[in-house]
Amino acid sequence: MKYPFPTLTADEAAALINDKDTIGFGGFTAAGACKVIPPAIAVRAKAEHAAGRPFKLGVITGASTGKSLDGALAEAEAIAWRTPYQSDPTLRKSINEGKTQFFDLHLSAVQPAVRSGVLGKVNWAILEASHVTAQGEIVLTTAVGCANTFARVADKILIELNAHHPGDLMGFHDLFEPADPPRRRAIPVYAPTDRIGASFIKVNPAKIAGVVLTNCPDESGGFDAPDEVTNRIGANVAGFLANEIKVGRLPESFLPLQSGVGNIANAVIGALGSNPGIPPFMMYTEVLQDSVINLLQSGKCAFASSCSLTLSPDRLKEFYANLEYFRSRVVLRPQEISNSPEIVRRLGLITINTAIEVDLFGNVNSTHVMGRDLMNGIGGSGDFTRNAHVSIYTCPSVAKGGKISTIVPFVTHLDHSEHSVQVVVTEHGVADLRGKSPGERAALMIEKCVHPEYRDTLRAYLGASGKGHVQQTLHNAFGMHLAFLEQGDMRKVKWRE
Ligand code: 0RQ
């Protein structure tokens, strides 16, 4: 095709980027993330640093990315600041060492923040596309993220045109950008299947600084096979929801589901698929993982609205081989729509996310280990939890071979408060915290969710507590964390009188 914009090598594209530029990268998780321009920018950053010149960028993404983006740029020390969610080990280390300034945003809040200008000027939108026309029409690939907003607000656009994706992805994306207050109207999604926007991004072709031709798979890793713990967590969630239908607290037709990322989330969706008490359902979520594809194929999941297709390489191949089957069953939306609090509340979602730790009263820490070190970020968990019809948190009852109890007296970092968290599930059982006082919640958490090795310890914590509506003792509240930090094992905690 003859384009009015140049075809560039990745190095030529990288040469256009300058120190202190802010880049908005398309994609969401490793799905649809750029794979060749960021490593070339990393090479340029290293050369600039070696020549004694500064070269650091502001980086805004949809969510986490692949190793060729966050990994390569972090390794080259090329990221001055970064938002939102990330999951790259090199970037995480740089953030936790204070070398990269990271601030977290709810994923639904990124596009409004970009539009409002609070993140400063966006110099570049760098996007992966499956198709581009001379008229400036861009068809995205396996994710949307913030791509439509970046393309509109950025001064200039660079595109990785990736032949690894089929050219006929047109129709999988539904791109809608709401007006900002005070002109904002309802976002007209009344069912997960509703389509409200365009299937491609349209920009002035003069803004496209160049197209880089590539042929690379997404860098999404596979999943661990479910183990006994994740299977039990999955079965507990499915059993809880099937019972909610049986006793009439959930409609027989069920409600749409959101589910987070990772092995537990994958196993939970698998378990919902095999529970006969759960009718066929729809998903309104931000990440589609492998297990949803199985359920879309079997018909147990009738439709999935998401922001990304975060599939292992084999599952993505299968998806592409059956593109026509999935075309009427999958839609990919920008993250301010997939994670919209307004839509989550309207559709009445059942949300299932994973916690790092939960306290006896239902407060959840999703982001910081021992209250200090960032793991990944809040991602979409806050968007969904706060607005859910039923909000569920899952986690194994222990981490690090039992040296850490994930149920603690008091979370060391708060992402989701007791007012938003309704149900907690571990491999031991389900604590339905709805309609319970703090004291009742704590008793239920110990009985249903805490690992047997920690039950007496946590009962003793409550016993040693002073009086009050919430049975906290401030001088003991982080005693289990201190025991881990000082003696390597939470089981060594001694409660002070
Ligand atoms: O570390 O791999 O070094 O052993 O944390 O834990 O159990 O493998 O669980 O991969 O599902 O991740 C909350 C991080 C869970 C994730 C979190 C250690 C544990 C292990 C990972 P190792 P698991 P997962 C949709 C919604 C926030 C965002 C979100 C997350 C590692 O789900 O980032 O929900 N959620 N988004 O050993 C110390 C504890 C620990 C602990 C676990 N209490 N203390 N270490 N670990 N608990 C997605 C998006 O928004 C894009």
C-alpha cells in the first residue's frame, strides 16, 4: 500500500524520540504492546547515557506491557516516570529502588487524566496496529488500552504494523471516548454485547510520523496448570455463586463476570465453567485469559467484552484460526469503558480479583508487599470492586511456604476498604462478610479463610485486643509482619499485652 507517511526502521523511529518526551503506548498487558520501537529507544537511551547526555522519558501505558517495552526501557534506565499498572521485574526493581517515579492510577482513570492535562503533554502515541490506511485509519490488534486517546491527543504517532496478527481484525474493537465534565452523558452500554463506537481509530494522516513493519507474537506468557490450592479456590468461588443463585440472592439468569489476571483468576473461571449450578454467562472484564476461550468455545460463556486478549501463544493461534466464530462473541473496548464504574454498577457485575493480603475486617492490599515494595499496581481491581454487585477477593491462605499468612490483623497498605470488599475466598473456604459487623467478620475470616496453622494466633490477637468497634490493638497490628521481617516467619509472632 502507498502511504502518505514514511515506512521506517525501528532505529529510525527511535531517533525521533527526545529526552524528556512523554510517550503513550497502546496495548493492555502484553497484548497489543509495542515490541520493536521500545527496544530501539532503549539502545538510543544507552548510547545517549554513554555520551554523557540525559535521556529519560515519561511513559504512560494501558496496563502492564511485554518485556520488550517496560523491560527494555527499564533496563536502559530510560524511564523517568511511569503510570499505571506494571508487572516487569526490572521495572519493579527500579521503582522499588526509587530510580523510576511511579504513580498508580485506577485503569479507568488514565484516559480522563490524559485528557485533562494533569499528566502533561503527550508528545508521542506509539501503537501496534494490524491495519493502517493512507487516510489515517488504524485497526488495533489484541488490545485497546488507551490507544484511541493517545492517538488523538499526542503531537505525533508512530505505528508498529504487525503482520503476525491477521489483517481482518476489523470489527473486534469498539472505540468510544466520552465527553468530559460538564458535558458528559451516560455511556450507553446497557448489556455486555452493546457496541457504541467505531472499529478503528481515525487520525489526520499528517500526524503519523512513520510506520515500522514487524512480525512478532505478543509476549504474553502461558499459565501454570491449576494446582490443588488454585483448584480449591476456584471450586469455592463457583460453589458460593451457585448457592447464591439457589437461594435467590442472584438472578437465575446470573450476572456478568469480571475476573482479574494470573493463575488463580484463570483457575476460578475454569471452575465456574465446570460447575453445573452456574448457568451460561457473559463477561464484562478487562483481560480475557485462556480459560475464557475454552468457555466461549463450549458455549458456557456466551459473550465476552474486554480490553485485551491476553492469551498464551497457542490459544491466540487457535483464536485466530477461528476468527469468524469469535467475531460475534468478543469485543475489545478502551479501558475507560471496559472498567467504567458507571457501567460496572449498571450491569451489576460479579467481580473476582486477587489480593496480596486481606485483614480480619475485610480491608484488602493488592499492591504492596509488607506495605513497602510495589508488586504490580492496583490495575482495574478498584474500578470493579468499588462498583460491583458482588465483589469477591481470592488468595491462597499462605505465601512463601507458610511463612506468611495472607490473612493478617491489619493490612500494611490499603487498596480496597472493608466498605467495598464483600466476600473473601481462600482454599479453606468462603467468608461472606456482607451484613456483618467488624467482630463478626473477624470470627468468620478465622473460621473460613485462615490457614489452620494461623487460626489460634489470630484468635489470640483478637483476644488481646482492647475494646472498640474494630478489635485492633495498634501496638500489635503489624506484629505478624514484623515477625516475618525480623525472624523470617509470621508464626514466630508474640503478642504484647
Ligand atoms: O511471589 O512469585 O515470588 O512466589 O506474590 O502471587 O499467589 O502467584 O498470585 O500471580 O495472582 O498475583 C495480587 C500480585 C497476585 C495480582 C497479585 C507473592 C507470591 C508470589 C504473586 P513469587 P500469586 P498472582 C486485573 C485486576 C492487583 C491488580 C488487579 C495483582 C507473588 O493479582 O497484581 O487485581 N493484583 N488487577 O509469593 C508477600 C504476601 C504475598 C506475597 C502473595 N502476603 N506477602 N508476598 N505474595 N501474597 C488485572 C489488571 O488490572 C491488568
